[in-house]
Amino acid sequence: MFQPKLSERQSAKEDLNRSAGFTLIEILVALAVAALALAAIGSLMAGNIRGSGRIEQHIVLVETLARGGDRSA
């Protein structure tokens, strides 16, 4: 049976340890991408909330006018 030398085993183990996990740069890039995605989602939600407020105001105005509201303005 073939047994690798001790130095070969240690070298392979060191390569495995070196390649395991993420680097700091990879983590920072992932965090930056996540932050941009969350900012975009927040911006979309804020726009939708503003738009829904305008729609509600418009509905109230239309209902008021449909009931014969103040036309002197």
C-alpha cells in the first residue's frame, strides 16, 4: 500500500487549511453587495409608500367630488 511521506501529508494539510474559508476581501465584497441590495429595496419601499399615500389622497378627492362636494373652489 502506498503511504505518502510525512512532508507530503503536511503540505497537503497546509494547502487545505489555506484554502478553507473566506478571505477578508471576499467577506467585505459580500457585505457591500448585501448593503446595496438592502438600500435598493428600502428605496423601492419608500417610493411605494409615497405613491400609496398619493393614491389615497386622490381617492378621497374623487369621492368628495362624486358626493357633490365643495365646487366653489
